[in-house]
Amino acid sequence: MILIFGFLSLISCKKVINTNSYETVNEEGLEKRLENDTSEWIILFDGTSYDNWRGYLKEGMPKEWAIEEGSMAFKPSEEGGKSIITKQKFTNFVLSLEWKISAGGNSGIFWGIFEDENFGKPYQTGPEIQVLDNDRHPDAKANPKFHQAGALYDLVQPMYDVCKPAGEWNLCILEVNYKRNKGSVRLNGTQIVTFPLYGSQWDAMVENSKFKGWEGFGEYHTGHIGLQDHGDKVWYRNIKIKPL
């Protein structure tokens, strides 16, 4: 009986990344907890306009971003460099959105972006939550621990792979709270990543990543939210943020 139980436990999740504890989150319960905060949700994308967005280092929206059936639809061009950011800046918040990636696709969600001509790309300052087709993209195969969907890219691995297949919607909730020095990612109702936002632990993580020595990376507690052009089709919808 013990052996059977152990076997069923192993196959109950798509892929076990590590043996740390995890939390299954009821989204209705999460909403109730957030309602205790006095701030209101800000709708960043309502399915009809890009009023709250613009291109990185640009005044308007790149033409590669369209609106399709209530979602942001990005179709890459040969030029590249068409990542977008919120017009407003945020510090402590809960960001809720849904994303859908194309087969073999790659994208990302940034926060803390410091927009400056000295930084040509949002990822030079803004940490990234990975958006990925785990089944097909080589990043998920070559570095499964730190590059899978939901990872704090190259810094913290997801505890479980709960990502839905390419072409299906995933609900991502990112909490960034510098007052508590805590960040977290919930993907499709499961908390898969937690991390510090500054201090010795953060510094050690950066030191052991590709971002070692990058001036400005992760240093700005107040910054823009961003969505990445990584050369693949990607869709986002139902985007809202609640300042904490």
C-alpha cells in the first residue's frame, strides 16, 4: 500500500522540479485576501485599447501589437525590439493576467523597468517571469530548472510545472512587495515561485546568474511593468494590478 501511494504521488504532477513545499491557492480565496487592502484594482488592459501601454523607449505602441478577440496579440517582425511597458510605474503590487504562447514560443513579464537610453532593453533592469512553451522550446530542455514557464528567469526555478500546453490560456499572478521583501508567482492556481527582492539572498542569486555584473539589474524598486518581444507570437488578456 505504501509503495502504491508513493507511486501515485510521483505521477500526480506533470513534472516535479524540486522537493520544496508548495501551496495550492484557491483564486476566490486570494481575491478575498486582497480585498482587505484598501487600494483598488487598476485595469491595465480591458480588451479594447492600449491606452495604458506604449513601446519601450517609444511614445506609441509598435504596430506588431494588435487586439484580437479581447486580447493583446503580438506578431513579431524581422526588426525585433518591440517590447512594451505600462505608462505608469509601480512599486508594491499584485499583477494578474492571462497569457497564451505559440508553439515553441518564448516571452516574458517584467517589473521594475527603469526606462533609459543607456538601457536598450527592458530586461537590462527589469527581472522577468518566464512565459514559455515548456514542451517545445529549447530553454525548457537545456535549463529546465530556471527557464521554465513561471520561473524568475535564470534566478529561481518553479517548484512544479503546472503550465498548460501552447495555445491554451494560463493565469499568472505576480506579487511584488518590497515592504515585506517578498515576491511570488502563482500559475494556474498553484504557488510555484517565491523569492526575496533585495538583500544578501537576492545578491547571491544574481551573482550566480547571467545577470552577474549587470549595472542596474533589479535595482529599481519603482518601475514599469513590461511584456516582451522575444520573436514569437504571444497573447495577453485580463490584465489588472492592485497596488499594495
